[in-house]
Amino acid sequence: MVSNKLKKKYYWKDAIWGYLFILPSMLLVLTFVFIPVISSFGISLTQWNIFGSPEFLGFANYQKIFSNQLALFTYKNTFIFSFISIPITIFLSLLLSIALNQKIKGISFYRTSYYLPVISASVAVSLVFLWIFDTNYGLLNRTLSIFGIDPIGWLTNPKVALYSVILVSIWRGLGFNMIIFLAAIQDIPRYLYDAANIDGADKKQTFFNITLPLVSPAIFFTFITGIIGSFQSFDLIYSMTQGGPARATYLIGFLIWKEAFDYLHMGYGAALSFILFLIILVFTLIQWFFRKKWVYGEEV
């Protein structure tokens, strides 16, 4: 029998080799993640415009956020953007993945077509929708005019612009979630459906009792990534509206960029980003806590 001393020797030897193998990755994470995050928090406690020396302010930047109407309005817009776009995107993606799981001719073409927006450049997507949403010459208003509907300022009306961007965000996010759901559906054992058919279950019962529970881990994953992605949204706002009209489409990612890199309020921009981090962390922890109540395989 191998002595405990020899076992420990082999254990530490394996551990050392393991740490050596992950050392390059850990150095990259330390250099490009942990150190910048810690530095950013330090910057959030200062007033700094890059060119001069930072002036220490303590938590004044954080206090300013909660007294700044624009910041509060932007956070409100971000919540609206996220809580509308995420559920609709997940619901439509799930329906789409079920439809694209059928054995029909040309199914690969349809799957590829729905995934194309995910890999398309955001600038190209924005240009296409700027033309579609154009008030005077846009395809959407031209189509509506056929039915006698007056032109709508999709991107020029402050009451409509944010929802127009939400529509584009939903369209662009369908493909990614569809692939996740499609993989989850195809991983469900076929014999479960065969057993359900033998027991006389209809399609509705099969969906709610087999498909939905077994796809719930994928739904949980897309909720987590959806919240993180939507709260960090920037590219569509920057390309389509620049935060307008009348700052109606300001999202927190755009405001952080505006304050930090346009106005050079680096400390205030860093403080905004850390508040955003805390919000995302809270929502992620809430979902993680409640996952055991509805995610299949996570029961205690």
C-alpha cells in the first residue's frame, strides 16, 4: 500500500503542474481583468480628465449619480430596455427553435438565415434599420402608408425611439438564443416523446411536461447572458440614435462612454460603470438563488 506521505507528495506534484499549466491564462486574466477593475474603482473615487493629475473626491461621484436626473433617467431607460427585450427575445427564440427543429427541406438554410444577424456588424445592421425606420422614405412608413396610416417618427419621436431600438435588439438577438435552444431541444432523448405519445399526451402536454422542463437550463443561461448583454448595450444606440431624440434612447452603456470618453469625466464614468456592475451582480444572484425552483436538474 502507498503511504500517506507518498500520496501527499504525488498530490502536490500534480497540483504544481496543474498551476503551471493555468499560469499563462491566470496572468492574462490578472493583467487584463483584475488589475483594470481595481484601477477603475480607484479612478471612480477621483476627478480626472486623463491629462491632469487625479483629484481624490471619495464617494462624491457615487453621490452625484443619485442626485443627477440624467443618470437616474438613463438607468430607468436601461431597465425598460432590458425587461422588455429579454423576455420577448427568449420567448420568440424558443418558438423559433422548435419550428427549426422540424425535418423539412432546406432547414439548414433557414437556420443559417436566422443566425446571420448575430454575426453581422452592428454598424451594417444599424444602417439597414436607419433606412427602414426613416420617417419620410423608410420602408416601414411606406408600407404603412398603403393602409392609410400616417408616417411615424420611429427614431425621431422621443416616445417611440427607445422601443424602435428594442425591436432591433430583439431581431438581432433571436439567432444566438435560437442556437442555444435548438441544441438543448435536440439533446432531449427521443424515447421521452415516444413514451408520451403512447400515453396519449397531446403536443401541448408534451411541450409543458417534457420540452420546457428539459430546456429550462438553457433558458436560465440565456436569461443570465441576456441581462448582462442588455445592461451593457451600446453599439446600436451609438450607431442609430446617438442617444436622441432629446436623450430618449440614453442607455447606461452609452452614458458611461459619453461621460468618460466624450466629456473626459473619467471618475464619474467609472462610478457609473461600478453601479452598473452592482446592478448586474444583484440580478444575477437573484436568478441564481431562484434557479432551484424552476430549472430542471437544480433541485436540492
